[in-house]
Amino acid sequence: MSPINPSFKQNRRQALLLIAAGLSGCTDITRSKNMVNTEKHFKKFPELVESADGFTEHRIGGGPRISFPVPALRQGQPQVAFMICFRMVLPGPPQMWPPSKVGWLDPVTGKRVALIKVSPADFGQTDSADEMLEIKPYKYPNIKYDESVILSERLLELYDVLFAAWAANPSPASQGRLQNQTRDFLRIFDQLASEPLKPYYEALGRDWFGWLRALAQ
């Protein structure tokens, strides 16, 4: 593996801090046969997370927070989406409202291409947009901050590998070499993603998660 330059290391660290501190973490998506070719170069996911942070304005004690990246199809092309949720940072259980917007990034240029208002109904959910999401028991309560940063770093590495494969070929056939990586991704994502947001992740990234699960079997 070639050495990572200092600026990339800094970008990656910033992305990990964003994930560990705040990431919990729709419009109808239609599958297209026209996927990108294998030679297209994508931005690294730490850079995409850093760019997506521009969708929000940080406030002390709470405010909009971005989700984990969600690979999805938009207008027939693979892009990377981020759900934006209002979240209060207070002692005790997290207080979080359903996603109010979805921001879209071009994975090749890393540029923000759209910011769309959404409601729970767009994700097939019955939650009220004006009420907090139901607080569900955290499945992995013993994960410490340092461990979450390490897991987040691994997750971003897996995003880079798996997104490139998915964007080039959405069929799980003949991609069995990625089985261990997909299992690792799903395991870590399940550990780190906020429980109330998981149905929203599944709805927005149904093509992505469906592909991952088919490969992980």
C-alpha cells in the first residue's frame, strides 16, 4: 500500500471524528442498467463525509447532523446520499428527529449536487416529522469512543472498496471475493448506526444494502 499523504490523513481523521461524534446515521429510486464503468475514479469516502458536512450548520448543544453515507441511485446513476436529522446533544439518551433533508454528492467530483426536503413518508415510515424518533435500546452499549473511531475507520475503508465494485456492477454474481468485506461492513454498520434511523437507511439505500446482503450470504 502506498503511503498516505498528510492532507489525506487529516481529511480521514476529520471524517472519523464526524462519524464518532454525530453520525447515527426519499424519493423513489429506479434501478438503471447504465452503471458507471470500472475505470471511473471516485473520491475517498473520508473526503465525501467532509464535503457532506457542508450541508449543515453546527450549533452548540444540538442542530442538524449528517448520517453515515448511503450509496444510492439517483437519476439512474450511483451517487452518495446523506440524511440530515435534527439532534440534541444532552445528557441521557439521544434526542433525534426523523430526517428532514437528504443531501446528494457526486462520488467522482465530491461536489454537493442536491439538497432535498423529505418526510418520513418518503422513506415508507409512519413517524411524525414533528416528534422525536422512538428511543430504542442501543444494541451495543459497551462500545467506547476510541473503539468507535477504530470501527469507523474500518467502515470508511470498506465503503471505498465496496462502493467502487457496486457502482461498476450491481449484480452480486461473480463478486464472491468480496464476501468477507461485505460481512465486515454489515457487522460494523449495525454496531455504529443509530437504531431509530436504521429503517431510513434501508429505505434510502435499498439497492446498496440489498447488494451487500446478497454478497454476504
